[in-house]
Amino acid sequence: MSIGQLELIRESLIAVVHEMRANVIRSSYSSIIYEGHDFSCALVAADGRLVAQGAADNPIHIFAVPYSTARIVEAFADDIHEGDIFLHNDPYTGGTHLNDVLMLYPVFDRGRLALFAATRCHWGDVGGMTPGSLSGRVREVYQEGLRITPTRICERGRMNDAFLGLLFDNMRIARERRGDFNTMLGTSRKAAEHLRRLFDRFGGDTLLDAVETLIAGAERVMRERIAAVPDGTYQAEGYLDNDGHGDEPLVGRLALTIDGDRIEADFTGSSPQTMGPTNVGPAMAFNAVASIVKSFLDPDTPVNHGSFNPIAIVNPPGSFLNATLPAPCGGMVECRALMCGLVVSALGRAMPDRLVGDLKGGANHVYVSGPRPDGDGIFLLYEYPAGGTGATARGDGNHAVRAFPEGDFNAVQSVEVVEAQCPLRVERHTLREGSCGDGEHRGGLGLRREVRVLVDGASLSVLADKNVIPPFGVAGGASGAANRFTVVRGGVSIEPSPVPGKVGGFALRAGDVVRMESSGGGGHGDPLARAASAVASDVALGYLDADQAARRYGVVLGPDGVDLDATEAARARLAAAVLRAPVVARADDDIERSRRRLTLPPALAGALEVEDGDLVELTTPSSGAALRAWARVGAVDDVLALGPVGRSVLGIAPGDEVTLRVVRREPQ
Amino acid sequence: MAAPGFLVGIDVGGTFTDVVAYAGDGRALALAKVPSLPGEQWRGVLEALSALGIAPTAIRAFVHGTTIATNALLERKGARTALVTTAGFRDVLEIGKCRRLAGGLFDAAWQRPPPIAPRDRRLEVAERTAADGTVLEVLDPAALASLAETLSARGAEAIAVAFVNSYVNAGNELAAAAALREALPGIPVSTSAALAPERGEFERTSTCVLNAYLTPVMTAYLTRLADALAERGVVAPVDIMGSNGGAMTLDAAAERCAGTFLSGPVGGVVGALRVAGDAGVRDLVTFDMGGTSTDVALIHDGRPRMSHDNQIDAYPLQMPQLDIHTIGAGGGSIVWVQPDGTLGVGPRSAGAVPGPACYGRGGTEPTVSDANLLLGRLPTARALSGGLVLQRERAERAFATLGRNLGVTDVVALADAAVRIAVAKMAGAVREVSVHRGFDPRDFALVGFGGAGPMHAFLVAAELGMSRVLVPPHPGHVSALGQMLADMRRDLVEVWGGRLSQLDLGDLRARADRLRARGGDLLRADGIAPERHRFAFSVDARYAGQSFTLPITWEPTDVDWTPLRRAFDARHEETFGYADATNDLEIVNLRLVATGLVDQPVLDLAPHGAGDPRIERRAVWLDGWREVDVLDREKLGIGTALDGPLIVEEAGGTTVVPPGWTVEVHASGALLCASG
């Protein structure tokens, strides 16, 4: 291949994806796609390996496509022909959640299957129990809508209208679904035309050879980068709030092994699958690991499968991170976020300069739906308010914005669009002051958004995590505020569900205000080491109030700015009050069902104002994520005992000192 | 009949300030190029005028393309800006709709560009208008008075007022602005609905804040420029080129300065449109390639396309601009090896300083210009205009170093690859304004200008299957020419619409009449006599249920909706691959472009030189080394027909015509080129 040819082919393939995106955005029917941009496009090899995606395409969607494609290729093998089109959304064979529908369009070169054009769009509703399909209160996948296992919807150019009819007849706002389907179809056709022109121009063989060379190049870079990371096994542990029904958290466990130029991510030991929405199918563990590995090790090389070849996943079926039928999977983004957090924590200990505080813990799906005042069907507001992002060694997190492992699309809708189209009035769209996780670099603030419902008969559904267990800080940084979704009725705040963040069709009345508060990002480093001038600036901008600056950062502000003497004294007082203790070894980890327990001597518990069952955490300046545990107040020696996994997660040895502190849903 | 005196167009670029002046039919165009003076743009303008050597009093019209707005934003040198919003919405500017809008994928340490008005200068006031325009809460004058005090105490130098739903009813917004103007004389106040009366509080607020931020800087610049010109004896009115492709008065520019971000690039589009039109070409893609960036725009049937949802940096801007797509690749783009071993071109640029290696001014990294030199496409033996002699050995050294990192010794093959990659990027930009908007580039001629445009246009055209290329006369001065020729223009929009099946044509006509009257008033205020007013209406339309709209021309003479409906279905089919004839249409906005025609002189840009055009024969790499003729454009007579491969040199650029292309010197002076 001549010099430059490779680059030209890469540019050309990325151009195809860009064109697909432009097409979807401009011709789609549902606001979730045109306003929300909740869709992605990619080119995939005939065996399912990722060939190209665009800079705006969402890894949540795209990094799962290879798995789906491989299943489709497996199912249809030699029976794939020109004019065939496949549809898929089944989580157990590589889908994300049922709303994300994948169209796979095979493109042939001289009779040979060469590439697939893949378009994955979030359909606003795919049937199921509640409008919008996602709900925090489902018990089986059938309540989340129609499941499409790998299905050929068009055979040699002949569309299976009966199948499509059945599909659309069982979805709300069918006209919109058909419109989105047409958009995907038009987009795929244009992509195929474009690809055929490239086959003509470069020659199909040359083009496919170039694809292999590009994949090999990306793999080489990734292997070099992995090889530079210290070998070892790094463990991480994290929790989802619950399964949407009870209050037992779900634990995710990761043992991440760096071995030369390979990475193995082993999720063995995570909680069993549940009867609630917080499960994922087999594609998502790879998705999460690939997203963080790419971010930490080689963010710049254009995305193709080569970057992922050095990654191996161990994830036994039957856990909530690799669920089987009939576990619902609506909480896919929540489970992926947990896994991303585990990888950040584990890989971050091997690469401390990359560590980043945790964020909102998933999508924060919020649906407000009800009858249209004109009697013409229903209205549906779907938003997924972003939270603050985590802080890093290099700087503060950002306020209420899509985070680095997510595609860049709108998370809330335009107030004026909402008000023009729905009987709703948005009364507030502001930062959630004080919600940041503290640290030398603080996390970003969450969002506070209030929507008043102007009609009777509407309902609210929410599917969100981190309403109970807040986003973690790193390297000693503190947790951000947890998500919170409430309804204000007659001036009084009420809980729309017994399980925070999991709401299924709560009946709203005219005049009710739906209040969404997204979480703050986790902090990085010791808050008492934050520059006093930075804290003063946060106060000037109203991100924190003066009282919070004093209590959380020990920064005392006078009329002329920072009161240096008072600040020094306050910081010394706060530093002295931090509880530090050496850790002693115990033979096994103290685990009760899913929860890690930590037995505290009564004196220590008293000093922390901790009661039995409260959430606490252990950190060190060099730890990744803080290690969470539920306190057990008991008569033990005046020591903190940790089992081998706990010590490994913190990267400490017996005798090392750790900081012990209480974890609250909002920073105090 | 044109009045006596000079028309003058001045385009300020990053490196050079270009000026053209035209004294009347049949006279030669006067051209000059002087170095730009960063921070003192107005002085560069004066020097450019001096360089022309014409009497200031002889100037009768003067249009200026300025980069003041762009520079002030890039360097964050705008005013201390405050924002006043509806209670509950002061953070709309900072949060938007939670998008990053500026990269950040896979980058955990990414930080969002800070909002132009920081949170302590964003104040809320109790007021509310509903989506149907009903005022739910009126303004309290006492609250405004205290707000004004706070603004003053916080040192606000410019104020933006942006209220929720003001696009439907701007009453509260205007009342607040009036009260603030009265309480704070001397501080400019921008209002969101006056600038962008369209749905979308984030975009409208952002637009308003950008405008407020730039107003003091722009006013100061325009005042200084006007004073300096008056001092030199220029009596002609000075107009500023707007991003919408038309000129505006200084007053309008000061009021709507966020409408001047594309002031410079727009000149190129207008100039190319005129030059191509003179050569009978109405469907074209402009390709304006300079040292660090390249601007492309599509013109269909003599009309440039507009774009209404724009973004400057990470900030949305909802004002009509010509749909110009800019990429960070040009002659100075640096060629490098990416981590995966592939060759990269740009976005880093050697800029004007140190410049490409072959300039011999300290640059050592290989650039696209160095590649062209190694391929024989730029001269080495002779000085360029400006006296610079390019140094081949420096370019060779730069590429040899690059080659060692790649294990390649053939610097020519490497240079060829670098140019091809740059061309692929350019082709991507052309695809963006054509294919992505539903146009087939093969139906268009590529018009190559700017310092590096004529050298690359043929390669870009070939990449896209385009069979026609046009190289304007004076390719280095097309932007200034466009400034000189600009008509006055005002864009108006009214949010109006609904389902087509339920809309009343009479209502639309009545609204159109009112809009036209407003447009006429504005043009009269700009000093344009009514017989020179031209009005063009369009509506933003979509299928019911969609969000993105397509602009569709509407004639007030239409007797029913049929022409509109037909035009929309056809446009949708073209753009997205399908039409939905069963679905109702939804109209969202009515738009009016009000144009005030200025005298359009008959330009005579044909070459005047005579004699043998041959400068030399030299070896040029065009898929292999070939000996080709290098010709002097000044000596190519009208009607001359030539076959590629050949090179045409002139002061403003080098045209490289590959084999398989024919060249004809058109009566207008343009080179019309076609491939078999």
C-alpha cells in the first residue's frame, strides 16, 4: 500500500460515520434523538470488530455493537445477503437496554460481505409497563418493552412488514417510532452507497487490508501503553444502591490484572442478578473496561477494535453484571457506570495521575408523562440530568455536564421547547450549590431542575442510582452529594417511592413540582490542601456558601477575602479532628450478604457519631476510590481490622494508617 | 451609472491586510497587501489605504472585513459582562443542556470553557412569560432599581438581558433593558429577542451574552477607525461586512457585533460568487485556503446557504451566518507521525512565524507548503511576491527527518502523501457543506482562491469527482473584492407557524407585509433608497414531529401552499433519502432577507499583459515527474485554451493544473478549468 493510502482510507471511513450522524440528527422524529442526540453510528467489520466511529458517537452505544454483531453473524452465518437488514435490542445477546435499537446493514463488495453500517438509536418508547419503557420498579424484562433478538427484518430487499407492524403496534407513539425507523433506514442506505463508492475507488481488497493495518496499529499502541503500566493485580469494590425493590445494595467486584501488554478484568464475586432493573447483559463489562482503558491509555488514536484486542474479560453469567433471562436490564447505564468506577479505581492505582472522582452513577432517567390537553394522545418528557464530574490531579470537575466516557449529547431539553410542547412549566434550571465532593480539587456541582405539572393525570418514573450511596472521591477526596428525585406538593417535599431513585409511575397532580437534583462529582485529594483562594472564588461564585467553606475546607472569609490567620487555625482544628488509625490484618474480609462491614470500637463510633449500619469509608492519600463499609459498633480492640481484599483495594499493608470518615448523602 | 470615485474593500487577515480599490468601469483594479497589525487593526487599515496611493477624498464607498470580534473572543478581551435572567435560570448560560460542546471524549481531565459571564455577574429578576406569550409575572420596578445598583457595584461594563420565552413576547425583556439603560447610562445593554427571536433559551442567552461581551470592544474600534478615516479626509460612509454576507453600517455593527464573526471569510464567498457569476457559474463551492485554515461554502443557484444555529468556540450563536465550514488545515499545517505510525497533517500550524521550513525563518518542521515545494509545485529559483525566495534544501531536510521516524527515505513520496492527506481533509470540509446538506458536489464548480487555494483545488475536486474548477483573477484578493462589492443586508425573523393544514395563507401574507415594512425601514435608515430594496422570504419547515427544519423559499405571490409543499418534499428527499408525503408540514419561522443593492460595477479583471507567457519549464510531481510549462497569468490573453499539466503563476498564488484538465481564460479573467 502506498504511503498515505492508509490515512486516506481512515479519513474516508470516518467521513462515512460523520455523514451518517448528520443524517440521523437532521431527519429524526423524536426529541430524544434530535434534541438529545441519544444515538450513535459506526462501521463494523464482517466479524463484528469495530472499524470506525465518530468523535461524537457514544461509547455506551458503540462499544457494545461488536458483541451484537458477532451474535448476528453467528446466527445467520453464510445466510447474509445483499438487501438484508437486521434489527436488534436484546440485552442478553449484546444489546444495551431495550430502548437502544440497533440496525445493522450489511454492505457487500463484489458479492462478499465487507462491512456493516451500524446505527443505534434510543427509541423513546418500546412498549412495556410505563411510558418511555424504563422504570425503576420493573421485575422482569418483559415489563421493559419488546425484546428483539437478532432478527432479519428485510430479506434480499423485501421488508418484513408483518414483523414491523407487530413491533410498532406494541409501542407508544407508534408514528414517531416509524419515523425513527425510517431515519435509520435512510441513514444506512446512504452509508452503504458511500461505502460502495469507496470500494470502487480504493478497491475492496485494499480497503479491507487497510482496515486490518489500522486495527493492528491501534493494537500496537495500546500494547505499548499497557506494557508501561506496572504489572500486578489491582482490586476494586463498589456498590449500586439496590435492585429497585429492597434496600440491599449490589456489590461489584473487580480484579484487574496488568500482565505485560495485556489487561484482564475479572468481575467474579459480584452480586447475583436481581429482579429489578439494575442488571446488564454480557456486552457491557467489555464496554466499561474498554471505555476507561481507552481514556487512560490511548485517548488520541481514532477508535477501532485494535485498542481493545489486549483486553480480556472474565465475567461469569448469573451476576447482575452478566445477567440472563428474565432479569430486566433497564438500568444498563447504572451498571456500566459502576463498572467504569471500578476500572477507574483499579487502573487509577496503577496510574495515579489518571485517577478521577466518581460521578452521577448512571443515566438518571426521568420520565414525566400524561394526557395532552388537546386530547391527542400523551406527552412525554424524558430527561437524564447530568451531574458534576469527578476531580482529577490536574483540576476541578465540571458542573452538570456529560462525562468523559459518555457521548456528548443533551441531557435535558430546552425549557422553551418543553413548555411549548407539554403542559409543563420549568421553574428552575440551576446548579445545585454545595453538592460538590470536596478535595484539593473539588468535584463539579450537580444540577437542580424543577418542573411544574399543569395537568392532572400525569405520572413520574425514575431510574437512577447513587441516591443512597453517593459518588466516591479519590486520593483522599470526599464524596459528592447523592442524586435526589422528589415531588413538591403544596410546598411540601414528598418521596415518590419507598426506594430512592427508583420510581415507577408515581401519580402526579396538577400543581405538583418534580424536583431533580443530580449528584456532585467526587473530589480528588485532601480538601484541607485546597488553595484558600480557590475556595474563596467558589464562595464568590456561589458554588459554596461561606459556612460550607469554613466547615468543609477550613477557609474563613473576612470582608477583604480570605482571613489567613483564622483559616490556618480552622484548618489545624479540622486536621486534628480527622480520625486516622492503623489497619490490622484479618484473615478474611468481613462481608455480610453484599455489604462490607467494619467493626468500630464504641469510642471511635462515638467520636464519628456513627451508629450501627451507617455507611463509612476508609481512604489514604494514595488510595484510588475510598473503600466503603457499613459500620458495626462492637466491643473490639481499639483497631480497624481489614481482610485481604479490603487492604488490596486500598493498596495498603497491615500497620498503614487510614482515614476513617462517615459517608453522607449530602456533604455536611 | 456609477458615481465617480473609488469603491474600496479591505480584508484584515491574521497575517496580511488586503485592500482592493476600483475607480470605475474598465479601469484596472488597484491592489495592495500590507502586514496586519495585531491589536491595532485600524492602523493596518490606514496603511493599506496609503499603500494603494489613492486620495482619501476620492473614496465613495468603503467596506471592511474585520476580525475584531473573533480576536476579542479568542483572546478573552471582551467587556466585563453581566447577565440578567428570569428567576431560576441564571445558570442556563453555564450549564446549557449539559453538553460539553468542545471535545472531551475519553479525557477525564477535560475542563469546560468558562462561561463569558461568571456566576457572580449573573443576576436573576422575578418575572415570567409563558410559552404562549402570556405574562405570568410582571417586572417590579423596585427590583430593577436594586438590580442596577448591584450590576454597577460588580463593575459590569456590558449587560445582556435574556428572559425565558422572550422569543414569543419580549415585553418584559425590553422593559428591563429600558430600565437598566436609564439607570446605567453609558453601559450597553443587549437583549436576547432583538438578536435572536427564536426558541431555545440557551442558544439565545449565549448569543446575547456574546454580543454584550463584544459591544464595547467593537464600539471602541469602530469609533477609532471612523475618526482616523475622517482625519485622513475620507468622507465616504464606512460599512462593516456582516456574517450574513451583507454589509452593515457602523451603527448596526456596534449594535449587533456578534453578527460579525465571519466578517472576513464572508468576503471570500461574496467575492467568489461575483467572479463566478461573471463567468456564468451559479453553482459553486468556494475553497479559500490560507496558511492556517481553509474556509468552504456552498452556493446553489447563485445563493449562498445560510446557517442559523452556529457555535463560536464552545458558545452557541443563534444569528444567521453564511454556512461557511472552517477547518484548521492550510499551507502552514505541520506534517507529523502519529503514535500508531500513521502520517498526520495539522491541526498544528507553523503559522506566519516561524512559517514553513522552506521560508528559512527558523521553522524546522515539515509543512504542506514544504511538501509542495519538494513536488516542484512552488518555484525555488525565483522570489515570490514579497521578495521571499523559498529554500528547497530546508524543506528536504524537514521531510528527511520525518522520513527517518517512519522508515521512509523517499522524501518526494512522503511529500506527495502529505499533500494527499491535506487534500482529503479539505475534501471532508467540502463534503460537510455539500453531501451533509444533501447536495452532490459533482453538480458544483470548485472555486479555488486564497494563498494556497489554486494549488490544491484540482486535487480536492478530483477527490470528490468534481469536474469543474474556477480560479478567480487575483486569487489572493478575492476576500477584499467581496468586501468591496457587498450589498447592504438585514435579516429578520418572526416566530410564526403551526401545522400547514391549519395555517391561513392570508395571515402569512399580512405578516410578510409587516416584516417587509420593517426591513424597508431598516434599509432606509442605512441610507438605501427604496428602489434599491430587494426582499426574499423563506420559511423554516419540517414534517410534523421533527425538530430540524429546512429553509424553503416562499413567494408572497403563491396562490396556495402547493409550491411550498412540493419544494419541501423534494428538498427532504434530496437531503435525507426519503420524503413523507402523507405527513403534515409544520412551519416554525418566517424569515426575510432585506437587501439594499449597491452599485455593482462592471469589473474588468482580465489580464492586460502581452507577450510570451512562458516563464520556464520545470519538473513537477503529478503522479510521476513531468516537465511542465510555467506560465505568467498576466500574459494569458482572453480566450487562451490550454491543456494540463501546467502551472500558472501570479502575484497572489500558483495554480497547479494536473494532466487531464483543460484551461480556458474567460473574458472575465477567470480560469475556467474542466476535466474530461
